[in-house]
Amino acid sequence: MRVVVPVSGSDPKTRLSPVLSPDERREFTEAMLADVLRALDAAGHDPEVVSTAPIDCDAPVTVDDRGLDALVNDLLSAGPLTVVMADLPLVTAETVERLFAPDADVVLAPGLGGGTNAFVCRHPDFRVDYHGASIRDHRRIAAETGADLAEVDSRLLATDIDEPADLAEVLLHGDGAAGEWLADAGFELAFDGGRVGVERE
């Protein structure tokens, strides 16, 4: 089964612009991607990266500037496919194994904000729609195609990094390249009596 990691290599993670420059956002994206690739490799898979622009990583890279839906649906039309997003720096090999464990046509890993952070598809008719609350749409599409569906309830797979507040999760729970990058860039945890945040030296 092909295992693909899509990533925006041209102007990644724009919602981190309040705390990271364009060059820093690209470097941090590459660090998160490295963590995802490491977990997939440790779980015995050979991931491929599909990026909107050339990107530095330890995996084969295909540059494709189509939108995510068009790209993934084209890949799905060619056969069984696993997609794991590149902004999941907490993912471990054990988490990846949990994603592949269910014997179902479609396995979904929901994101905390209603997205779909990863999936395994063994059904020829399943297609994706990443707009809006995609996890709800993907449940519906699986049902409409008659696919047997399973979901993986995993905090590590559910935690994608989009907003400045999300960086605290990497510093709290990450032990890979993304956490090291943040520490080297001067980020540290901040405690203000409420939710733990981050600050930069």
C-alpha cells in the first residue's frame, strides 16, 4: 500500500505568521515532516512526500501544486492508499501501527478541529473532501460507498499544529525534530494561570 504525506512546501503554515517568519515556517514545517516520516519508517512503511514545492526531507518527493482533494483523489483512483498529514509531530511508530490495525475498508483518524489527519483506504470507491468538517464528510462518503468504517481515537494523531497556541503541545509532548526546532528558536512554555502557552525569548 502506498503511504503518502502531503505537505505545503511553497507558503506553509500561514496561521503561524504571528510568531514565525516565512523562512521559519518553512523550517518548522520540514521539522514536523521529519517527525512524521521517522514514525512511518519506524513502523515499517516507506512513505512518499507530495509537496506543492521542493522540500528538504528523507523521502522521495513529488512536486504537485494541485489542491489536496484533487491530488488525493487521483492517488485513490490508483489503488489502496494511506495518507498521513505532515503537521502531526507527536505521531509515533506505535500510533502508526494503531492506524493500520483495524481490518476495515476505510480507517479514519479525526483531528481535534473536525479535520481528517490520516486515513487508510482499501475501498475502490472512497474519495476525500477536505473542505469544512472533513471527518464528518468522510464518514458520510464511506457510508455512501458501502465501505466498512473504523476510526482511531488517538490524541497523538488528532493533534495537528496550525495555530500559535498549538506549539505548546509540541513542547509538552514532542521529543523529535519539531520540539528541538522550537527550543532552538527560543520558544518555551508559558504559564499564566490558565491554559499553558508559549513565549519566545
